Amino acid sequence: MKVQSYLSFEGRCDEALGFYRKALGAEVTQLMRYKEAPAGAPSEAEETGCAGGMPDAEKVMHAVFRIGETELMASDGRCSGQPKFEGIMLALTASTDAEAVKWFDALAEGGQVMQPLIPTFFTSKFGMLTDRFGVGWLLVVAQPG
């Protein structure tokens, strides 16, 4: 069994994918826009998609992106413009303090730091933040052994 995270950026998926490319070196491995939906997809009259109708043709229906060894899925969701990621955080494990600082600072741009990167009893660097899209991140440096 495999459990994966699926992030709904509520109309800001392209922006988020660009941000994660820059901040973390994310690689988009799949991307399908609504205009690429196969025949038989819901019509504009159906109560699906953004604001109850079909989303803008350029919006992201489904994307897969990779950060390091982790694969995440994403879309524009219902395009409300207000993504909410409550009760969940994505954890990043860095190999070095410098890597943790680089990632933390990049993700914090336009976001909110909840716990600055600090040394703790369990690691040389630990911190938590919410990025500009509302996604919670926990960063930690791997300890040898």
C-alpha cells in the first residue's frame, strides 16, 4: 500500500509548482490541464469544478511533482483562491545544517515562521513554518546513526 499527499491549491497550482521548483528543486513529472480532459468530461452545466462549473481551461486538473524522493500530487481544486491545509504538515529532512537553512529560508518567503530553525536535543536544526500557500512544513536535519 502507498499513501500519498494530494494538495489542492484552490486556483494557485501553477504558482505553487513554480515556487516549489525554485525553493526546493521540485520536478513536475505530470501535468494535465482541464482543456486536456478526455471526451465525456463534465460539462459546464454540471455542479463540478471551480465555482460550480467547469474550471478555466488553463487551470490544473492534476499534477504530480517530486521533491527529492517524495512524490506529491496537486491540482487547482475548486479554485476558491483560499487553500486550507489544516492539521497536516509536510516534513523535510535535510542532510546538513546549510541545506536546512536554505530550504527553510526559501519556504518562509511570503509565509509565516512558527518555530525558527534552532538546535535541539534531537537534532542540530529544527524549525516549522507555513509557506505562502498555507502548507505547513517541518524541517529537521538527519542525525547520524
